[in-house]
Amino acid sequence: MNEKMIPFNYKKILENIQQKGLNRHELIRNVPSNPSHIIIDGKELINLSSNDYLGLSNHPSIINALCDSAKNWGAGAGASRMVCGTTSLHRNLEKKLSEFTETESCLLFNSGYMANIGIISTLSRENDIIFSDKLNHASIVDGCRLSKAKVKIFNHLDINHLESLLQEEKNSPGGKIIITETTFSTDGDEAPLEEINAIAERYGAILIIDEAHSFGIKGKSGAGLASNLKQKSENLVIMGTLGKSAGVHGAFVCSKEWVRDFLINTSRTFIYTTAPPPAVAGAVTKAIEIIEGKEGERLRQKLRENCKKIKEILNRCGLICKTGGPIFSIRIGDPFKAVKIERDLREEGILIRAMRYPTVPEGSEMLRIVVNAALSDEDIEKVHNAFKLVKV
């Protein structure tokens, strides 16, 4: 980068980021890799950073479905959904997802970020109030910022605080919207969804849940944690992603039919963008077939076993992890130290990324470990040896 070409104010911002140990850079893969191993700068590493939980990104049947769909439908959709970009592959996938999640309807989005921004900014109105978990994902935070609603933040996973905030606003004229992730993306802890669902029912609130890190690996047949609810809230809106456990790309919103109708008429992140490639829809359809079938259950069981083994290793090394996985966090509390440990682990053949501000609050810097079903016992033993050598 030619620093002379950077305007002064941006240069100062970049310098400040670097001084705080918060500068970022991409890790570039120059050769193909598999879900459990990755080659960076010519070195093969055990991958404990990818969200490809079930290892489906390299599944032969999904790759074949992608190629076959591309041959039949072309490389791209050519237009937005509301112009002429919708194909039968998109609608077939939406039907399959709504059946899988036991909801009335489904709408595809290009990414989880676009879906969350689209849902929140569209469903909330000027006099409405949003109640959002303190540690919700950046896409939820940005969706709240783009909305015209008042936003109230409840303490992380604290249903008593949530209800007290709702009580304070019980006489407010506008609608109420509660938003939470089901499995949180940095710490891997789970929301008390049954209780939040009941609160939403009591207060007549719309409940928006982000299943990005639950869909495919948790709930009935991998349909997400919402599938475990005894009775879904009347106004439940489910967002899930298709580039993590499903191994492909994109996102979806499953809900009542009226929500879908409302989104296709008013959501800017759905209307004003080119539709996902039909080939992606074809590949995801195959991925859902695998997830809900016997192979999906076998992969989820392998993932649970790997999570148990990794947690035992971390605990033996004195690194206490509260969650059951597949996301484990190790609190470091200093950005420079977190990055150094990441580099030391890479020297030992393990890829674990350091999470720093603004991904996590300042002072909460951590190592984020992500387990996948493709890890072998030999891989896990190498992880154990690395943590015995590297001081955390």
C-alpha cells in the first residue's frame, strides 16, 4: 500500500488501529483444502477456525448438484428476484426449508448479514421498540441501527432483564420485537430459547432468532434450536445461514406467510440485489437432503464426539470451557497476546484465530476454537500436543 496516497484522516485511523493491535489481514488459500486441514503460506494446518461444521463444503454429492445446476441454469441468476431472477430451484429450496423448519414460508437472501439487516429494518417501525441481546452479532446491531425503532439492550442471556425492559414499555403504543442469536457466534453459548419464546408470547412481541450457528447441527434432525420449542411463538421469525453447516452459501428467513409477503414488498436487501445463483440453490437443496437424513445424523454424532474430546483437552490444559461446542472461547484479554498465541499455535500446525475488537468488546480478546466433524483422532491428538507446548 502506498501510504502517500492515503488521505490524512484515514491514515490516522489506520495507524490507530495498528497501534492498538487490532489491524487485520486476510489468510489466502492458494490451493484447495478440505474441511479439517488448510494450507496457508505453504504450510498445512489443522483447521479449528472454519464454520463448515459438518464438512459438507467438499461433499461430492453437493459439488455434483452445483455443477449440474450450473450446466442447466447458467452461472448466475441475471436479475433480482422481483424482476426475473427467481427460478424453480429457488422456490423448491424455499419450500424444502419451510418444511424442514416446520414453518409456513421461506425466503432466500444472499447472506446472513443481508437477511438480518433486511428483516430488522423492515419489520420495525418508527414507534416500535426492539429488545436485543447485548452480545448479538454485528449484522443484528447494524439492522437495529438502520431501523427507525427505539432499541433497548438486555444483558446477555438475562431473561429477567429482558422482561423488566418489556414491563417498562408495556404501555408504549408501538410494536415490540425481541432479537437473539440461538447459539452465539463468539462464545458458543445458547440462548434460553424456551423462556424467551414464552416471554414473546406474553407480550405479543415478534421474536426474531438467528440460527446461523445452530442450523444443521442442533435441534431435531439439525433443523435448529427452534425445532425443540414445545410451541413456537405466533410471531416467530427464523433466520438461518447456508454457508456454515450446509457448506454452500446464502441465508434464509422462515416465518409466517405474511412475513414473507411483507419482506418481498418492502425489504431493500431482498429487492435491490441480484438473486443468488440458481446453481447455489441446487447445491443447498442437496445439502439439506443430507442434513435431514441418516448421513446428517452420523455427521452430527461425529461432531458431538469431537467437541467432547476437544473440550476434555482444553480442560486438561487448565482452559475451562463452559459450552459443549462446537464453538469454544479462551479469554485472553489483550489483543497483542491473543495474536501472539495464534501465531505460536500456527507454528505448531494449528489454525485458531484471535478475536479482537470490534468482533468482541475491548478487554475481551479471545481465541475462538471451532470444531468440525471431519477432524480425525490423530488431528485431535496434535491439537492436544500443541496446547501442551504453547503457553496460553
